[in-house]
Amino acid sequence: MSEKVRPKALVLPGDNPTDRPPVGPPMIERLGLGVCSPGRGQTMSDRNLSIRRMLLPRDTNPHGYIFGGAILAEIDLAGAIEAARHTKHAVVTKFMNGISFDLPVKMGDTVTLYTTLTHVGETSLTIKVEVEASRNGEVAPVAVVATEVVYVAVERDAEGNLHRVPVLD
Ligand SMILES: CC(C)(COP(=O)(O)OP(=O)(O)OC[C@H]1O[C@@H](n2cnc3c(N)ncnc32)[C@H](O)[C@@H]1OP(=O)(O)O)[C@@H](O)C(=O)NCCC(=O)NCCS
């Protein structure tokens, strides 16, 4: 009986612990993972990678084009993820800036959503969401849509109604 040969572990660049860049604040900043501590009325500039995913047949309309609503849902989710980085309150979507899809997004494209906190109001956070698509087989991503979304910090009263609360308290 022949002896089983165990495959050697695949070693990739960076797998050697001595090759790895040090983890710490500089690494966190490079990856855009730093969480801001915004003040009311301030404008922030950190752009964070929020969501990256491939578009599948479930994202297409009956004619085979990517359904705009599928992208809108991702935009709303990406913005909500960014908002949750900055407030402990639940947030609801109040306003989405005019959206124009100027370039097609295709099934099999990978969409990447970047978010930037652009304004801290009294009860609201404004998040810029930028969507890029990487075409199957193409290296450079293309910018397909960008918008600003306003989220309002809310609580429910005894009757279950939403009412807005200071976003930073
Ligand atoms: C969120 C909600 C409680 C806010 O109630 P409201 O008192 O009517 O809120 P307002 O219209 O006064 O605005 C609240 C904040 O949003 C901002 N805002 C409202 N409309 C805006 C617009 N068109 N553009 C930019 N900001 C806007 C206001 O400036 C305010 O921010 P600030 O407190 O930081 O100054 C209420 O509108 C609601 O329940 N909406 C439904 C939310 C929801 O369910 N969303 C999911 C989608 S169905």
C-alpha cells in the first residue's frame, strides 16, 4: 500500500511572520479601519470600504439587467453600517440624494461600496456612498454611482412610534 503524501502547506508572500507588516495604528489607518470621533457639525473625510460582493442572477430584472433596487439596497446597507460606527442609537433612512445610474452594472461584476461620513447634524448623520464595479476580467474598477444618504437617530416611545434623538448622546 502506497503511503499517502501530505501536500506541503502553500506559503504565500506575507505568510512568514517576519514578512508581515506590523499591526497597530499605522496598519489600521492604511486599511481605513480607524473609527472617527466626530463632533456635531464637523465634516469627516475618512473613506471606508463597507461592502464588496459579486452580483448574481438574483440581482437581475426579468430582462437580465441588474435591478437598480439591488444596488440601492446595498447603498442603504453600506450607509447604515457607516452610521453605526458613529452613533449608538438605532438609525433610520431619512433621505437619499438623487441617484443616476450612468454606467451599466452587469451580472458577475463585483461591486464595492465605499462610505464617508460627511456631516454630523443634531439628530442626523450624512453618509456619502460611492459604488464601483469591477468587470469580470478587467482590473480597473469603474465608478458607477455615488450618493449621499441621511440617517436619523431614533428611539421608540411607549406607543412604539419613532422619535428622533440627538445623534451623539
Ligand atoms: C426619521 C423620523 C423619525 C424623523 O422625523 P422628523 O422629526 O420629521 O425629522 P425631520 O424632517 O425634522 O429631520 C430630521 C433630520 O433629518 C434631516 N433631514 C430631513 N430631511 C432632509 C433632507 N431632505 N435632506 C437632508 N437632511 C434632511 C434634518 O435636517 C434633521 O437633521 P438634524 O436633526 O441633524 O438637523 C421620521 O421622518 C420617520 O419616522 N421617517 C421614516 C423613516 C423610515 O422608516 N425609514 C425607512 C425607509 S421606509
